[in-house]
Amino acid sequence: MGQFYIGSDSILDLLNEFYGFRRTRNAIFLYIIGNAVILGLLTLSLNLPLLHGWTFDKGYSELIKQIQTTFLASTISFTISELVNSKVLCYLKRITNSKYLYIRIVSSIFLLPY
């Protein structure tokens, strides 16, 4: 999961740099829609009829519910952190007059926890 976050963070930072906050926000919302589809499919898998002779139904249901909870929590945290990071990056871009890309990206990442 960590590699996915680092990769998507870099892609969204570049989107923000070249296309602005509006398109970055749209990309983040597309991410939310994709995750909602996956959560819907997981919920659908719980409501499908059972297979005859399959003894792992209770364990499967518990596992899917835990996955759904974790997936929802990570989607919410990713969305909030990326929206804030994009706003900070736009603010730093205005302050530096679109110069020093590397410094802006690194500082926007380090300014978020504070």
C-alpha cells in the first residue's frame, strides 16, 4: 500500500503542477468513484447466493467486512491528505512564482503533518 501511495502522490503532484488544482481534484474524485465501485462489488459478493457445500461462508463474510472497513478508512484518509497536499502545493506555487518545483513538492509533503 505504501508504494501505491508514493506513486499516486507523485502523479497527483505532477498533475497539480502542470494542470492545476481543479484537474487534480477531479482525479482524486475519480479515485473515490473507483473505490466506491470496488466497495459495491464487495458488498454484492456478500449478497450473492451461497455455493452448495462451501463451508467458509462465515469466515468469508467476516473477511470481506474487515476489508470493506479498511478500504473505506484508507480511501477517506487518502482523499483528505491529497486534497490538503494539493492545496498546499498550489499555495507554494503562488508564493514561489512557479519556481523551485522540487522544493515545493518536498516541502508540501513535510508541511502536511504539522
